[in-house]
Amino acid sequence: MFNKILLFYIDGFKNLSSLGKKLWLLIIIKLVVIFVVIKVFFFPTVDTKVNGEKAKQALYINYLTKTTTTKKSQKEE
Amino acid sequence: MHIDLHMLEWARAQFAMTAIFHFFFVPFTLGMSFMVAFFETIYVKTGKAEWKSATQFWQVLFGINFAIGLSTGIIHEFEFGTNWSTYSWVVGDLFGAPLAIEGVVAFFMEATFAAIAFFGWKRVSKGVHLTSSWLLAAGSNLSALWILIANGFMQHPSSAFYTFDIDTARLELTNFFNLILQPVAQVKFLHVVTAAYTMASVFVLGVSSLYLLKGKHIEFAKKSAAVGAAFGLVASIAVAVIGDDHAYEVANTQPTKIAAMEGLLVGEKGAPIVAIGIPNHKTLDEIKNMQNNDDSFSLALPIPHLLSILGKHSFDAFVPGIKDLVYGNKEYGIWSFDHLKAEGQRALADLKAYHEAKARGDEAAMQAANADFHAVVADVNGVKVQRAALMGYGYLTDPAKQFFPPITPVFFSFHLMVALGFWFILLFILAYASIMKGTYVDNKLVQKLAVYTIPLPWVATSFGWMSAEIGRQPWTVFGILPTAHSVTPLDLVNVKATFFMFLTAFIVLGIAELKMLFTVVKSGPKGAH
């Protein structure tokens, strides 16, 4: 059964039309860009800046209870 | 801690750009998957090769869109973590459940059945292939259901399915089935998928009409136009009917949104819908002194009582305007901004008091703060509203800027969406009537109209989302968390850099999609495989 499914996919990829090949190439490039380049290098999360669940909880509770809104440009002026 | 509104504006711009781009692909996938299944069903029923050829042609166009749109939605998940981490902290446990299910359903159903649909033409039986096509369509539409359940929660969070844990400052899911069955999400889902079917139908009818105008692939085009017009007529009427239900839900759960959608500044009994109009800009002080809506529009073509009928299902029902919602209206039991703000500030004070008491180990003070935080302050149609559900109002300071959405963009995006919806119905009536009479091949006028209409469903669906999402402002989660307080409490310069990276990537992908679609359409059904 497993071999049958595997062969189905291998056969499918082997017989791709030129349009299909182009689309798969585009999918691979896109996934690499999204998951490797952009995610790893440009999307640091708060987890990378605040250590531990307790510290994170404290950060958000402090933020939720002490927030005021100002424009950075106004502060700078 | 200060919120940098530049960070907020960049984060909002990035999310809006990602959502609009992602949504260029989604409805086409939802609609075309069913369209392909219809064509294949006809092929299996008749056994005629031309229907197989038609199925494969439309399947290729579906496949291009499916491949290029694939995983553009994942970028949203990154943005939740990076730009909207407060939002993710507060609602992640609840919001994450439908998103996770969507991921699993989308991955397993779509990946499995897409493989059979594209690779299996010569490798599986007709019946298995047809079943796979239908399951692929069902899988992609089920994905939309989970996303819209998550979105429905943001539009109208209800104590029927969540509780606010004061200890963690997070919302917790209490009733999974109530989350799934929330009426706001259900009507939104049906509205979105029927709009997607309309989009696919317009595309099929438009491309078929293009062939007829050019005198190419005539038999194929006649068959496809008939399927597109028939499916489109049913779908476009369904969009309008379900849209009416959707408007009813919005009117009863998000009064600021419906007031902005209709430019209703002063509440009225037997409120009209302004079918065509230009809203006048009014300051809140000016709105406060208005006694009626005579000066709300520069140009207006009102349809008397229609808003009361559609929004409240009653000829003379009162529909609150911006004035009633900001300043309150005792006659109709509408709380003012100041009242809501006072409750919100008290909820925030409770949250703070709880954690201060926790820090000093004062159990009694913690319990008192928790009880006050969860005290029932109102009963809306049998649903108990706890003070915690109004916490977001405690952050708002200026009702003119923060309490209701900007009226002009919401009004115009909503009205243009509705106008386009009616245009699609008219187009399908014209095309279907002509096809039934057997005159469509020579009906150049309707053929041209169908070709020019091809891009309009994308415009309509974008306007639909703009009216829904701008109309929800100033909230990410209505009443609980304002957008301005959902952003990450850290300076993240990357939001600007990634905005332009995504913009570049989206432009490249958009061009690639259009180029491939044009190439396949130019080649016609014979060149599809």
C-alpha cells in the first residue's frame, strides 16, 4: 500500500507538464524565502527577547495595565 | 510603557497588505475547486471527451492559483507572533484552536486530494478521481470555515464560549461547539464562500465569452458559459440573501460598524438605507448637536425604513446612530462611551489590583479583584456580559478618534461591494436568459460585459473585507482589546523591512500568476494538458 502511494507520487512528479514544473519550482522558492530567509532572519518573536514564560507573562500584564498612547514623533518634538 | 503608533501603523499596513494579497487567491480557489468538480461530474455522467477537456482546462487555471496562493496565509502567523504579540498573548489559546484545525484540515485534505486530482487522471478510476475533486473542494471550503470561526470571535466575542483568566490575562476557550456555532461566524462563512463561487463563475463566464468574441473554441466556450452562468446566478443571489443575514448579525452585535456602513449619525426609528450618497464629514461636537440626519449626506438617495427592516427585521425599529452610541440613549438602553469607559477602567483596575495582591500574597484581595473583574454588568438578550468583556473600553481616551470606525471608507467600501454584488446578479440573469434562448453566441454586448467584469469580483471581495475589518476598528477583539493595544510591546524595526520584502514578493508572485493565467487562457483548452 505504502509503495503504491509512493509510486503514485513519483510517477506524478516524473510526468509533470512544463507548467507543472514551473509551479513546483515557484512553490519551492517561495517556501524557502518564507520559512528560511524571512522567518529566521526577519521575524524574531518576543520569545527571543524575553526569557521564560513568567517573564513573558509579567511583560504582558504590565503592558496591559500600564499602557498609554503617544506618537513617537510627538515625543521627539 | 508607550505604544509607538508608527509601529502600530506599519504593523497594520503590513497585515492589511498580506490579507488583501492572500485574499486574491483564496476565494478563487474556493470557487474554482467546486467549478472543476461540476465540470468533472458532467464529464463522468456523459462520458464525453469535450467535458473532460473542459474540466482539465479549468483545473489548470485552478492549479496555478492554488500553487501561487499556497502558504501566503502563513505570513499572517508570523505577523501574529512578531507584530501582534499582545493580541497573541491575550487570545492565542482561543484563536489558535480553529487556526490549528484549519492547518491540519487544509494540509491533509487538500494535499491528499489535490495530488489525486492533478496526478491521478490516468492512474485512478473515474469515480475515485471525481470523489477526490469533490473532497478537494470540500477541504478548501472547510479551511475557510475555521478561519471565519476565528474571525467571527474577533467580531463578536461571546461569553458563551470563552472566559477571561485574570491570573494569566488570557482568554480561555470554555465551549468548543458554541465557538463553532457562533451565528456571526456561520453567516460570515456562507457569505464568503458564496462570494467565492460568484467570483469563479464570473471568471468562467468571462473567459468563455472572450473565446466567443474571438471566435475561438466555440463549443467549449458555449458549454463553459452555460455552467458558469447557471452556477453564478444561484451563487450571486445566495450572496445577497446571506448578506442580508450577515447585516442583521452586524446590526445586532456591532452597532458602531453598521452605523458607519450606513453613515447613520443620529439614530432613527424606521431608519433608511442610503443607496447612493456622499457622507458629510462631521466632528463629534457637530454630531452631538444634530437632531436628525438631514445634514448627514451631500447627496443622498435614501430608501425609507430599509435599514430597520434589514438590520432589526422590523419596519419601525430604532437603529442607533453614532450620536446615540457615543453619548448614550436612555430610551433604548444604550450605554454612553463614558459609561463603557468607566466599566473598562474598573476592569483594568481589577486586573492590576489582582496582580499587585498576588505579588504580596494577599489571597483575599486577589479574590475580591477577581470577583469584581467577572461581575455581570449587563444582560444582552439573555447573554450575561461580564465587566472583563468591557476591559478594552478602559484604554480609550478620545471617542472622536477611538470609539467608532472612520465612516467614509467603511460607507464606500460597503456600498461599492453591494453595488457590485447586484451587478453580478444582473450579468448572470442577462447571460443565463440569453443562453436559455440559444442566442448567447451572437450576444456580443453581454459577452463584452462578462469580459470586462472578470476583475470586479476581486474588487468586490476586497471591499467586503475592508468594510468588515475597518468597520471593526478600533478593535482587534471587539470590546476586549483595541488594535492600538494589540501590538508587540517592544520596538521591532523589522516590521518596516519585512513590509517592503513582502510587497516585492507579492508583486513578483502576482505577476507570475497573471502571466501563467494569460498564457493558459491564450492557449485555450487544447493546450491545457
